[in-house]
Amino acid sequence: MLTYALVAGVLFGLYFSLVGMGLNLVFGVMRIVNLAHGDVLMLGAFVALGVVALAGIDPLFAVPLAFMVFLLVGMLLYWVLVPRLQGSANPEMLSIILFFGLSQVVEAITTIFAGTSERSIQSRLLGTVFSTIKVQLFGGKPETGPIRILGQGFPAPWVIAAGTSLVAIGLVYVYLYRTRLGTLTRAVMSRRDEALASGIDVDRVSAAAFGIGLGLAAVAGVFAPFMFGSITPAFGADATVTSFAIVVLGSLGNPLGTALGGVVYGVCYMLVQTYLSSWADLLPYVLLILILLLRPSGLLGRRVRVA
Amino acid sequence: MPNAVKHVLFILVPLIAVFAVLPGLYQNHLLLFNFVTFLILAQGVNIIYGFTGYLPFGYVGFFGAGAYGFAVLVMHYQSPALVAVLAAGLVGVLLGLLLTPLLRLSGAYFAIANLAASLAVLHLVANPALEGITKGPYGVSLTGTFNPSHAYYAALVVLTLTVGGVVFLKNSSFGLALQAVREDSVSASMAGVNVVKMRIAAWLASALVAGLAGGIYAWYVSVFYPDNVFSGEFSIFAIVFALFGGVATISGPIIGVLILYGVYNLIGFTTPQYFQLIYGLLIMGLVLFLPAGLVSLATRRGWHVP
């Protein structure tokens, strides 16, 4: 029971890190609170639904598609919304309200086109690529059913989502620490005005970060139907609050801290779910408040609190 | 004539008079009550956001806590409605006191923490494990105290107090000090303003107002579920109404509620998703093109808006 909760917690936690990562990147670079984050997740799930419904192939193919589409959408959205917002008196506060409006628009449009019914994807469709390749190379039967870790069986989609999250986190690391644009991104994160003064094209860097943030959220969304069972257009709001809990847990403005925050969150969530299930709903909120009050910079953060 | 008297005579008195007379002329009593509720909440948001700069994204937490404070007192102690409304205000203040540590956070951190706090209160109240006290997710029914017209006048009294409070903030050195803290807390504290005390006072005042409004709402509707009284729409609407009119003014939030909530009821509820779409676009347009509210159209031309 305990082993199961712990391993499931780590698997969910890795996935949760991916859920929070994009939000953190956007906040870290632009000091903008993207309340529409959960709605991008929801749209990513609809990309996966579309890929399965139209092409009938493994939803894993939706991952690069969702990422590219939302990378472009993000950059476009950045140029439309953000420069105007930054010109106002209190951009951080107004961004909350602006992106709340955006999330309403997204939710409304999705509801108009897709209805309010719950949608899901058969979980055996995910990862059919792997089993097909395995069958072609090594022969044998395509195996279905749970994957065994430490003597316990876990649904295959959990393991695949966790694996994809690990890859995505690795890529974000490479982007931030091994590429020129990533170095510039970190410069903008630590001091926006000094970055501007030293000749960095802050708008271009921020637009890239915004696009990548949205892209990561959409990738996380592809797995949402498997991790949460089903998906509705109203799924976005809850996902946003959960993402915030994870991001703040890790530390706002430090995308790699989110990986730690996600795992801690996932393990706590599974433990509470296993032993005190009626209180599990309270966990993200209480955890969020406690962390904000006791260690507002997050588990790995520098001090950011003012007055 | 001092400004405070002018503000009371030309804004507060006509507003209350109109809403006191309207139930005799207009059939839809619930709609009028909702108008009064949102006027109270928008002014409550104005007190905390307009004068101190803290965005209470989970403002509904106080409202819902007030409603459940009212319900618990009526259900378990059979107390009269007025006493229960006062208790609801007290519950709001107590929750505010409990959450004062959040004021140490700034900017987005505060807004998110406040949102989380309101959701935590919701899940606490709606927890099936507490069914004996709050009836959990199954909702409460308070038929014993049901009296919409008394509740409506009680709401008017709270509205009077709230708008009166804003008139006071607008015309007193206390309100000026609060705005100084909002603009630059370090300079304000060097000028002798007790920053922490000021913020807590404004925070508790807005919590009190929302708690009272929640209690009266519970009295008025008498049957409700946790999801009704903790609906995020209360926070969002109150914030958007206040912003639309213009915060840190007396008339801004009033204009915002009258116009936007009026439009809301004209569009109607028949197709909620189209309504949500229009509303979302309206919010985005507001932030992008009119971030200081409708009153900024006048102040930009140099006209003074109370």
C-alpha cells in the first residue's frame, strides 16, 4: 500500500511537474500570472482527442503537434496582449484579470464547439507505437495491461506520461542552460530592466518563453484525459489552481524547482488520497497557503518576498 | 460645504433612496437584491484593492463563510435572523484575522494565496466529514427565518455602512495614508504611517462587509449549497465591476455595478456560453484599453470624480 502510494506519487508528480512548468516559465520571465494556463492544458487534451478521432493513431503523436501549435499561438498572443499590458500602471495585478478574461473566452468557445459532455480516450491507445515497434523488431505478442514497478502494477499511461515529462524537463534544462536564447531568458528572469539596458531584445526572448510555456502546457494536456480519467471544457480552472500549488511549492521563477515541487506534490497527494481520502481535495490549497507563509520563495528559491 | 457631506448628499442618499423605493415599483425583487449585494461586494473590493492595492482574488471566501456562519447559528442555535447576520459579519472578520499573515505577501502571491484560501474554506465546509455541522455538500435549508423583504432592507443598511465607509476613506487622513501605503509603503512608513496596522484595518473592514453580505444572502435565499455561496463568480464579478467603474473612488464601483450587472441581465442567461464569451472579451478589453476604469475617461480630461 505504502510502496504503491509512493511510486504512484512519483509518477503523478513527474507529470504534475510538466503541468506546472509552463506556468512557471511564463511567470518567471514576464511576471505575468497566466490564469489561462489550465485552459491551454484543456485545449491540449482536445488536440489529443482530435488526433485519435480523425487519424485513429496513437495520441503520443499529438505531443509534437500540440507543442508546435501552441508555441506559435503563444508567440502570437504575446505580441497582441503583453506589450499593451506592460504599459499599464500595475501589470502584475492586471495580468491576473486579463488572463482570467482569456480563460473565459477559451472555455466559452470550446463549449460552443464541443459541448459540456465529458470526453475520454481509451487508455490502451496510448503507447501503441512502442508495442508495435517492439512486435516488429522482436516479434511476440503486443502486450497490454499494467506495467510492473517494484512488484506493483501501474497503468501504462501513467508511466508513459511520467517518461514524457522527464524528457520535457530535460529539454527545458538544455534550453535554459545550453542555448544562447536560454541564457538570455535567464538574464531577463533575474533582472528585466538590466537585461533591457544591456541590449537584450527582451520582447523576443519573452515571446519565445511565452510560446514555450504554452506549448509545454498543451503537451501536459495531451495526457490529461489519461491522468484524470476524462476532460470537459470547464477542466481548466481547477488545473490552474493545482498548477499554482505545484509552482509555488517548487519556487516561482525557477522552472527546474517545479520538477521538485511536482514530485513533492504528487507524493503528498497520493499519500492523502490513500489514507485520508475525504480530505484530499483540501490538500493543494492548504499546501499552497502553508508554503506561501512559511517559505514564500519555495523549496529551492531565493528570497522574493517584499515587505 | 465639506466634501464628505457633499458625497453623502449627492451619492449615498440618492443611491439608498432609489433602492429603498424600487421594490414598490419593480416586480423582480431578487434582481434588486442581487444589485444591492453586488454593490456591497464591489465597494468591499474597492476598500481593499482600491485603497491598499491588494487584489482579493478569493474575496468570496468571506462571503461564503458569512453565509455558513448565518446558517450554523440558525440551524443549531435557532437564533433570530438579525443576530445571525451580525454573527456572519463576525465570522468574516475572524476569517480575515486568520488570513492576516497573507498580507505579508505581495502582488500576485497575495492574490493566488487568497484564491487558495477561499477554495480551502469551500472544501472544508463542503467536506462530508463535517456533515453534522455544515451539512457538507448537501446544502442547507433555513425555512424558519425566510423573509426576503426584511433581508432586503438589512442589505440596504449594510450598503449604507459600506458606502459610508468608502466616503470616510475618501475624505479622511486615514484613507489618504492607505493610498500612500499603496503607492510606496517605505516612504509612507517613514512619514509616520503605521503600515501594518493600516493594511489590517482595511483588510478586516472589507472582510466584515463581505461576511455581512454573505449572511444576508443566506437569509434571503434560505436554501443553498456550498458551491453557490463560494462560487468564484462573486469574487470575479465584484472585482470586475469595481475595476470597470474605477477603484479608489466612491462612484466608480457604483457605476460599474449598475452598468455591467444591468448589461448582464439584459443579455440574459439563456445561452451561458455566449454570455461567458462576451464577458471574457469585455474583461480583456477593459484591461487592455481602460485599465483605470470608466472614471478615467473623466479624470483624463481633468474633471474631478468623487
